[in-house]
Amino acid sequence: MANLDYSYIIRELKPLEGRHLDKFYELGDGLFRMKLGSDSVLIQLGKRLHITKLLEEAPEPTGFVMKARKELGGRKLKEVRQKGRDRIIIFDFGGMELIAEMFGGGNLVLVQDGKIVYVYERKEWKDRSLKPGEEYSFPPSGEKELDGILDNLGEKSIAAELVPLNIGITYVKKMLAAAGVEESKRGSELTSAEKKKIKEVYAERMENLSPSVIIVDGKPSDYSLFPEGEPFESLSAALDECFGVAEKANPEIKKLEEMLAKQEERLRGLEQEEKDSKAKGDLIFEKYAEVEEVLEAYRKGGLAAAERIAKGKGWKLDKKNKEMEMEL
């Protein structure tokens, strides 16, 4: 999901405010389901967060699940909000917050009165730490408004210049296509007319967001908030349609697949080495008599004699390293 998708999904999550947390599950690695009243919210870290109708049987609770149930179970969801347009969603249960960081590989953090109570995956950066007992701080945001961006364009492509809009690069590219502006064009080269068109398209798209599913060969291929596919009643429903039942990652299968990929890459390398060696062998066999002639000259008259013979054949002789280079 792009930043803009999370901004839109907040609208669909708002009706859950005022409900109590009934259940909290971890369905697989980084895959969670939170039941609020009659609705369930699916959180797949780093990928998607939305209301789902596709329910799976939950395995035994993990350490994080048990802690979340203890701290949040029975609490009323006071508010759900997004941090600016960043991929961060905050579920505020009145003093205790469940913060879903959906960028990168994603993370879940339990925060009370500004301090981290528990975290799904401990992480540490130069200026930020996710550990129990630490003060919780949001990562820095580079979000900017469109007017400010267009007034200070640099030498990067216009697509890269518009990344700080925080709507997602996919939507940036679609917006530029609709405006008729080449995404690779340098920002500094944009004309006033192109800037005006980008503003018009951006305003129109933001005012008319509507979930849709792009169908290819009769099957859901992708989803969008721009009008380009089959309309859906909600973004959550569109995501359910595209993703289907959430996949559970099998670490053993993943490990075997990685090993197989490395072996296949090594095999391709060996095959290429074999081809190169055969080509060299064929060349030596083909030029055997001529090479022997140069070697014989060297044995009898030294490097000067060998160089004269090699030069006559158009070959290069490196006297310092005693190497000979011939044309293929």
C-alpha cells in the first residue's frame, strides 16, 4: 500500500472508533488480525492494513500477541489516525497506543504515555530506538506540499522531485502521465504550463479518490484509488479481492528457494566458464602452428625475434610481462 492508500483507509477505519478490542491474533510472520466488534482489521507489516472479510484460523498466541491482549484486551478504541501522510497508523486505546509502522519491513509498537511498553521487533538507528522503556519518537518525515515542491525544483527527475508529496511513487507516476509530463524530465526543465497542469491533475485526483480493481484476463491484477478499473465499494474490499486469503510465509520453503536460486546462479556461472574455456582451447588448437612458430623464434633468437614474428601476424607482444595478445 502506498502512503495515499493509508490516508484513504483511515476513512474506512473511523467507524470502528468507540468499539472494544475483542481479539488479537498473529496469523503468521508479521501478519496480524485485530477484532473490533463485528469487524476485523488485517495488518500485514510493510504491506497492507485494512478491514477484511477473509478470516483464517489463528495459531497459538506468540509473545507479542499475549502482551497486546493483556494491555489492550477490552479497551475501547478512542481514535485511529495517520501520522501526516506517512505510512504510520496509530490506534489510540485511551492512554495505550498500538502504532503500526508500515514502511520497510514494518513493525508494531505498544506505547503508553509516550514510552514503549513492547515492540514486535527491536530496532535501533543512529537517532531512533525501538526498545521497551525507551521514549517513542516518530521517524523524520520529508513531507512537503505540492506548491512548495514546484517552486523549488532541482535537477532530479520530476517523479523523484514529487516523492515528498507522500502519496506514493505509483500515484506520482500516474498523475504525471495524466498531466502529459514525462516522468524522467528534470524538474528544473518543467515549463509553467506543465506545472499548472500537474497542479490541476493533482487537485482533481485528490478530490475524486475512488477504490477500483484493475482486471486483467478476468482476474484481479491490481487496485487503485484513481478511476482506472472496476469500481469497488471500499478500498478494504478491493484489497481483499486483490490479495485473497493472506499468504503465510513458510521459512523453510523460503530458505530452500534462496538456496536453489544461488545454486542456479552458480550453475550458470560454471556453464559460462566452460564455454569460455572451450573457446580458448579451440583458439589455441586453431592457432597452434602459428603460436609454435613464435615460441620457436623466441627459443632461437629471444624476445626481439619473437616480436618480429608476432608483429607480422598482427599480434601484440608484451615484453615486460612476456604475454602475447592475438586477434580472435
